[in-house]
Amino acid sequence: MTTDDTTAAGADMAPVDVLPDLSGQVAVVTGGGRGIGRSITLGMAAAGATVVPSARTATEVEAVADQARDLGVEARGITADVTDGDDVETLFEETVEAFDSLDILVNNAGFNPGDALGDPTEIESAAVDSVLDVNLRGSFRTLRAAGPHLREAGGSVVNVASVAGEVGLPKQHPYVASKHGLVGLTKSVAMDWAPDVRVNAVAPGYVATDLTETLQENERLRKSILNRTPLDRFADPMEIAGPVVFLASDAASFITGETLAADGGWTAR
């Protein structure tokens, strides 16, 4: 619905006021050491945010923090495992202690291991639990720990879901379940935390990272993916960073509870 009432909120904003700008904001990115998470961290830094990339590997997050500082912003890499509640609590305590605020949380940590692929009758319970523990429970843990800080700052959350959170994919049942759960969690938390905190998600399609190298190198699988993707290619990780930065910024100030597909048209079919 639109309105012509010039007294409506935002009607007097100049166009430049709603361009993505994260200056003065502090952003934590889980799974921020490589792949999509690295690109999101650097995209946030390019938009002016102070960034805290977090992952289990210290060398990776420290390298990304160095790259962010080269862009002229403050940065600190913090190691944390999203399956460990104490690690998650410490992550946000150290962030707020270092930078006095937490304005943005990007839940990007996730994986889809080989032992969780196959027919449901073939997948062991341990593999199901490991995927859910990182992809879904991990996001719940970070939301729980970050919530008070985000509410105080009037911040925003962007969850990195997947096309697997919008459609079914054969042989990927734990992953699909975890990402559908994350999309649902996005909607429900958005309702609870409004109007103080906006909560949205981005649903990437297939992205060219080290985690999809096997798919890219398998000619049959690659053709199958491209045949389903109208833009006829894998995304560059920075093409996922752009939508995340947008949703985290005031350019998306009237958007909450939504999942934005960045999938090259995959879910349009």
C-alpha cells in the first residue's frame, strides 16, 4: 500500500538519506572467516561499519579483520563456536566491551556436510543433530545473547538462510529443515522484537565459494544448477553481501520479517 500524504514518515527524506550507510554501527558476522561471511564482513566495512567477524578459526577471522581495517574502519576478529553457549555469550560481551555497542547481527554460520546428504533412511541422527545445532540452534543462541544489546541500540538482524529455506531439495533434508526453520525464526522474532529491532533474512542460491567447489567441478551437477538458474551462473559472494548490507541499513527501515531471495531467479521458476 502506498500513500500520497506528504506527512507520512520518511516523506521528507532526501534520496541520499536512504542509501545503505552503516557508519557508526557495530556489526557481528558469524561464520565471518571465509566465503559468504567474509564478503559480508567486508561489505559491511565498505559501508562504514565497525566489524567483528567471528568463527572457530582464529587465523581466518584475524585475516578478515585486517582486510576490513584496510578499508578504513575498526575491526576485531573474535573466535567463537555457535554451538557453544558460553562462546556465544563471550562473543557479544567482548564486542560491547570493545566498541560500546552492538547494532547489527548477521547469522551466517552454517554448513551442509556430506554425512547429512542422502535418503532420510540413510542419514544418521548425529548428522541431523550437527546440522541443526549449527544452522538453526546456533542462530537461536546468538539471538538470545545479542537481543538485549540490539534492543538497546535499536539495531537489526540479518539471517543468512538459503533457497533451501524456500523450496525442497532432494538428498539435503537436514539442511533444508534447518533453513526452513531459520526463515520461520526470522518471521517470529521480527514480530516479537518490533518496533525496536528489525529482523530479516537473505536466501542465497548457489554461490561460488570453496564449499561449492565440488558442485562447480562436477559437470552434470553444474549444468543441472545452471539450468534452474535464469541468470545462468553461480553468484559471487559479494553479490550476497549487497542484499545483507541493504537489509541491515536504514535503506530498509520499513522492512522486517522478510526473506529476500538472492538466487539468480532460482525460486522464480
